[in-house]
Amino acid sequence: MEQLVDDPLTPANLARKESFGSPTRPLISSPYRAGRRFIFHYTRTLECNDSKAQSLTYSGNGTGTDTYSGTGIVSSNNILTTMVTENNGKHEGDLVRLKCSVQNYDWGRTGHESLVAKMFSSNCDGQIDETEHYAELWMGTHASGPSYVVGEKGIEDLSLKSWILKNPQVLGDVVVDKWGVDLPFMFKVLSVARALSIQAHPDKELAGFLHMLKPNVYKDANHKPEMVVALTEFEALCGFISFKELEAVLESVPEIKEVIGTAYAGQVLPVNEHEKEEKQTQFLQSIFIKLMSAESKVVSAAVTKLISRLTMENETRKLTSKEELALKLENEHPHDIGVIASFFFNHVRLNPGEALHISPNEPHAYLGGECVECMATSDNVVRAGLTPKNRDVKILCSMLTYKQGSPEILKGVPVNEYTKRYNPPFDEFEVEQCVLDQGASVIFPAVPGPSIFLVLSGQGFMYTPSSTTAAAAPLSSPSLSPPSSSSSASSSPLSSPSSSSSSSLSDDMVRGGDVLFAPANTEVHVSTESALHLYRAGVNHLTFLKT
Ligand SMILES: [Zn+2]
């Protein structure tokens, strides 16, 4: 036990830390009312003499009569996390309702056209603005779009991240040991009206470097493998086409050669089978870099030529799906290099229920449709086309693996009569889809890590064995005051859409738009009133088998 002598925890000091870009905010940030006990929580890097966990205790007086206290632990990755202890109520076995954030990016579907808008509106009891874009619903702890827990008095200023910091046991030991006191994954719903940027997400090493270099652009130091599970037909560009397809594209799309120069064509002459793949990768890399770094007037001229040729040919023959896509992309992003670059990528069309996973350093662009998406907790995107946002063409070109060939499409593996699991090759997450007919019920077995449940549509009940000891079976109320009895029927009802609309509804009733956090080691029972469609995001179950 040691005192941080050089780090007096005054409110001013906390504010100073925030201004340095501390990734979390004080739970009760302002005002620091005299006499009010406040909870501090932020993360910072400490230099430790060894990598073993240490523990630190803070207590003292700030300015005026503010008082504060709490404990911190240093996890093995030398990140100090402070948290309060006195309100560290036990929450195993309880489900926690979440209110989630929405992102209004301009590629999102508008108004009632957007599933995200409908989910957000019922999740937060909000009105839908018909002129607004509703692109992404975020469920998780990322600072750019945090989820909040619903307490006894409705939504308090308590983010899921803060609540987890106070109750790290809800993550389970394996997760805390591996990733620290934070949710390792983020869950989203996407409503895509038009193409997102051509992008890739950095691996951990590059993310750390980019975050250090440009913290305003790359806001965290984590990698971001991701997976989409299609809710409607969902279109994407993902990964580079095979070498054979590339050769055909260079022949059939002469405008590409006009950008990269004819000297590049026919450059690859493989010597033997062993060298073939390497040469093909080098060839792809060299022409892709040449293409992406071309001057804008060269690009603009080539795109104009391509579009007028395709428009003319459209009258005499049926265009290929790639050619049709080029016309669509040009319409959305005039004169953009992405229109030409799209010929280099696999054009993937997912049917509802099919999933696509994307590893770090792989190029992709979502084009249209609605999906749920899961990823490691990060928002790092390196963009290079089809976007008005900041482009980092050099970084993108240097980070890609230039792997060629079709991506794997996951169909989901049945885990019971109603549930399918999508298991990508990443430790942080997996997704389950559960479709229940009216009258059906199912149990999600306890798992050693946390889960987020999203009710997509329908109405039913979700509860845990610990919450069924009382007749009313309330969901937990993660309030700041010590819980009197989390399973007691006398707990106040939650002010959530499902419980506030009618007093006859019990607190474990769920319906479309509800989002629930389930702590580690919690069995979750689901029964239905009407057909119920839900998704669970959790830590990849294979991660627990490895430990
Ligand atoms: Zn992405």
C-alpha cells in the first residue's frame, strides 16, 4: 500500500487531468458541491517497478469542504483505475437496463426509415426527427458514445463504464485479468443509407502509435476487429479480390491503367509457384498505392471517363454488379477515388442472418442495409476514400495486409432450438441471435464474462434466477446508494419504457429497443408474450476455454 504523494486528488487536479485527455470523466463531474462526497474515477498510466498488481488508497480533503475517497488498483498492464468502495454493492445475478447513445452520421438512414432511430426512440423514450440521420446505436462504454445505467430514479449520470469501475466483479476474473476493468467489446446497430468510407482499422501496435501521434483523430489505443450480422440484405466491400479477378479488372476497366500508368500493367511474371503469391501481393500493393495516391485531377478525369463509358454501355448491355456499384458510388461521392478503387475489392451481399468479420488492417466499406455490429472497444478508423472526413492514405496503404480472395461468410452455428452463434476469430467478442415464437422460452446459460442483450422486436420477459425469488422479479436498480435487497419485490420500479407505460407491467418485461447488461456468471431466462427477436453480444466463449 502506498500513497501517491505527487498526485493530490483535488478537484482542480482532476479537472487538470481531464484537460489532458483522460479517457474517462468524473462520475459526478460538476458542480463539486460543498460537503458532497464524490466519486472519482479516471485512468492514468503509472510507472511500476514490476508488473504485479499493486493497490493504492486515496483519501483526503479537496478545496473547501469537499471530501472524497476511493481505492485504486493497478492492473498488470500498469493502468491505475480508481473506484469507490463504500457503494460497491454486489450485483451478480442482476440484469441492468441501459440507455444508449445514437450517432447521427450523414450516411445513416433518416427518420422512421432508420431502424437505429426506432431502437433509439424506444430505448430512450425520444422523438424521431424525420430530417435527422440515425446511423448507429452504440451499446457499451466507449467515451464517444457511452451507455448509461437506469437506476431507481430513471437515468442518472452514471455511465456503464463508471458502474463497471465500481463493480468490476460484473466482468468476471478472466476479463479483468485480460483487458482490465472495462467492457472489452462494443455492440451497435447500423442503418446504412449510403456508402461509408473505404477504411481499415489498425492492429494494436499501430493503434497505440497513431493514438500517440494524433490523439484527436485516433482516440484510443486499441485495435478494432469487427463483425456485422445482417438484419436486412446488407452490402459491403471487403478485402481484395483474387489475383485472377484483378487481372480481369485491369483488362475490363481501362480507366484504372490511366491512373496508375501503363508501365504497371503486366509487371508481374511469377518465376515459380513458391514466389508466385509474394509477387502477386507486391504487384497488388504497388498498383493500389499508385492508385490511391494519384493526383485529384487525374482521378477526377478518369472517374468522369469511366462513368460516361458505363452510362453509354448501359444502353447496349447489362452492366456487371461492380459496374453498377461504380455508378452508385459516383452518384454519392462524385469524382472520388473510391469509385475506381471499388473494383479492387470483393463485393459482398449478405442475406439477413449472415455475418461478415473483418480483421485489423483489412480494407472494407459498408454500402447499404441494416445490421448489428460487434467490435473490440475502439473507434479507430483509417480512411482513404468515399468520405469528406480526414483521409490518411499513406497510413492506410502501409497498414494493409494485401491478402487476396473472398472473405468468409458466417451463417451462425445453432446452440439450441432458437439460438445461433456467430463466432469470429477474435478474443473480445461473439454474437448470438435468438428468435423465439410466441409462447417459447429459452435459457442463456451463465458464462464467465459480461453480456449485452438487445431486444430487436417483440415483447417478453427477461430475468435471472436471483430475481425470481420475488413475485415481481424486478431488474436490478444500480443506484449509488447501497442496495437494500436487489431481489426484493419492494424495490422501486424502473422508469423505463416497459415499466412506466402501465403499472400492470412487471419490471422484467422487455420489448423492442430494450438493452440489458448481464454480469458475468449470470443465467438469463427469456420467455415471450409475442414473438421475440433478440441479440446477445458477449466475450468469445473460446477465450474462456484458453484460460
Ligand atoms: Zn469498419
